[in-house]
Amino acid sequence: MPTALIVLAAGRGTRMQSDLPKVLHPLAGAPLLWHALRAGAALEPARSVVVVGHGAEAVARAARDWDPEACIARQEDPRGTAHAVLQAAPHLQGFAGDAVVLYGDTPFLGEATLGALAEARQAADLVVLGFEATDPAGYGRLVMAGDRLERIVEQKDATEAERAIRLCNSGVVCADAALLMDLAAAVGNANAAGEYYLTDVVAIARDRGLTAAVVRCPEAETLGINTRAELAAAEAAFQRHARAAALQSGVRMPGPETVFFAFDTAVGGGALVEPFVVFGPGVTVETDATIRAFSHLEGCHVSRGATVGPFARLRPGAELAEDVRIGNFVEVKNALVGEGAKVNHLTYVGDASIGEGANIGAGTVTCNYDGVAKHRTEIGAHAFVGSATMLVAPVRLGAGAMTGSGSVITDDVPDGALAVARARQVTKPGLATRLMARLRAARKEG
Ligand code: UD1
Ligand code: CA
């Protein structure tokens, strides 16, 4: 039976105090929405419908960045969760299968939990994901009759006795897609908030003689983000998990509490990650590589045996082959660095390729930008670039070529050639001594 996801992401997120739509706030380098979609991917959905409203264009773009096939439904006016779900109906016309409602601001749903939800659908028409809340205030309460769910009552509409219930609604619901649309369409708004509550589908289903069940999950999985403080707490929770998972898989990490991972960081077991390393999105580090302290990496690949840092920056498109050495205060962007090449100190390598075994001296700069366009620098295998060489792109150094320190290289250098491009040194014997004496004398008189 195929499954469709309906991801609600239309909310304003007023409490974030931000112009950015709530579901676009980053958690571990990815918008919250991506975390929700990634969680939902555990169900191998045949279709995903993202309901957008506030900041619709940007939210839709983020949804399609994750899943180019995602369907976008628009909720012009946020009139409640049932109304939001109904907006997905046109995209589910004729869809034979279950629909699962998820939330763009709820990033941590686990695979096992969603699996249990799908499983429970075998025995009930409607399945709601619930949790035992440490503090139930604000949540919808699940009113049970034995192991059957009778109805859900929102905090605002609950009696004293109902408020004492600790079993709460996560908001996640699973039912046959056509049935869910039917039930959502039957929801009214005669309640304390004047909203169309998705939670009312349970009582409506029960009235029709259908069955509803509850699957329970840990509270941490249903954590929704409403405030900046909750976002920060979620980030901390993500990092705790990512660090534990990295250590578990054999990554050597003497200061795990200082290392920050992105949602998709992949570090091979046996790699060493020193303290205070930050991974942005899109990084893979192979086994036996070393990332030394205070380095920042994003969108790059580090092959086995390579060493990066301390204090290095790898930007998107940096591709390091095996046994490469990138040292302190070196920045690499959109560049291939060949096997065993060394770029050890104070250097910028951008829009370049460096051949295997090349040595790039301290203070080298690939001058890739002329103010309008970017140009490439090619450095051949085993080339030796003297310290403080300016390579004015587009430019090519041949295999085994050398440049003299301090050269400004504007013309290609053939294989095996040495290029020196700087003014010749002039030395005047005794001039420094005479000059200083004159300056001191002038100061005394003045
Ligand atoms: C909802 C549930 C509540 C549950 C809680 C869990 C309802 C009526 N109540 O309450 O039982 O315990 O979630 O967090 O469903 N949204 C839209 N369009 C709308 C309204 C909401 O897209 O018109 C989105 C919001 O952006 C938000 C999510 O749906 O991400 C939940 O809506 P919200 O109004 O925050 O519901 P809660 O009051 O939290
Ligand atoms: Ca909420």
C-alpha cells in the first residue's frame, strides 16, 4: 500500500521573532522542513505534499530543493490544521493508499516510530501518534476508552479532568488518504479558537463507527520548534546524537562536545576529528583522514590519509585526494587537490586544480576574480610554487614547473620551466646606516 506525506508548513511562527518562515530556520545546517521530510522518507512515500502559506515561495523552493517531485499545496489563510490538510486534497485525488500528516517544524521523528504507525494501521482506520508529556500544557489530550482512542480535546476546550490526562497528541495522524480528506472536510470550527481542528477527525470517525488507535513514542521525537530557545535546544539535541553516532562508528574525537556536525556529515570510522571543528552541509571525510583543531568545512570531500588544519577552511567544491596536506590558515574553494599535494600555510586556492605531489609555498594566492568573472588556475603534477606567488587566473603551470618566491604570474608556464616575475634586487652598501644617522640628526634639530 503506497503512502503519501502531507507536511504542514504554512504557519507564521510568530514566536520565532523573525521574518524568515519558521520551517526555514536552520537546524544542523538544513532548514527544519528538510528534517521533517527526511524523517518522512522512512515511510518511502510515493508522494509528498507540502502545505505552504506564510513565505510560500521560499518554503516551496526549500521543499523542492529536498525533493524535486514534491507537490506544493497553498493555504492562503491559516484557518487551522484540518483546513491545512484539506489543501492537499487536489494532489491526492485518485491516490489509493494511506496519508500521514507530518509537521514542518517537527524534526526528530524516528524511523521506528513511523514504522509502528504504519503497522498499527493494519488494525485501525485511523492512527494517531501520542506521547506521555512531562508537561502537557498546550497540547491536545488523547481521550481513551481502553486501548481505543475516543477523541482528542484541545487544551483550550478541555475540562479540568481532561487537562489531567498526560497522554498527548503529537499531531501526526495516519489514515486512508481519501478517508482523511473526507473526515477533514467534515470538521467545523465551533471551538474556543474558532479554528478547523484536525484533531476533530477522531470523534467524527468514531461517530461513523470507524476505529482509532494510538501509537506512543518518546516525547523527544515529537519535539516541535516554536521559539528560538527551542531551536537552540533542538540543535543541542541533534549535536548530542550526531557526536554519539560518530564515536559509535569509530571516529576518533577527543573533544566531541566541541565538534559540530551538519545534518548530512559523513565521517569514516578511524578518521580523527580534533576539537573545535565545524562541519557545514555536504561534507564527506574518509577513514584515516585527520581534521585538526579549529577547521571549518562545507561542501567538500577529504580522502583517506589527508590532513586538514589546524585553522583551515574548506569551502564548497574542495576535493582533496589521498594524502593531501592542507595546513594552517589555508582556504580551498572549488578546487581539486591531487594526491599527496601540499598546501601548508597561509594560502588561498580557489577555482583551481593542483596536480599530484605539487607543493604550494606559503602565502600563495590564486587570483581568481577580476571583479566580474571567476577564472581557473591549473597547476601541474609535482610543480613547485614559490612562497607568495600570485597566480593571476586564467593561468596554467605545467608539470614540474617552478615559480620564484614573490612572483606575479600572468602567463602560462610550460612543463619543467622556472618562471620568475618580480623586480630584480638592488643592494646599496652602507646606505641604511647613513640614512638612519641623517634621520636622527634631523629629529634632534627639530
Ligand atoms: C496541534 C494539535 C494539538 C497537538 C499539537 C502538537 C490541532 C488542532 N492541535 O496544536 O492537539 O498537541 O499540535 O504540537 O491540530 N498549521 C498550518 N496551517 C494552519 C494551522 C497550522 O500549516 O492553518 C501548521 C503550523 O504551521 C504548525 C502545525 O500546523 O506547524 C500545528 O499548528 P498549531 O496551530 O501550532 O497547532 P497546535 O496549537 O500546536
Ligand atoms: Ca504548535
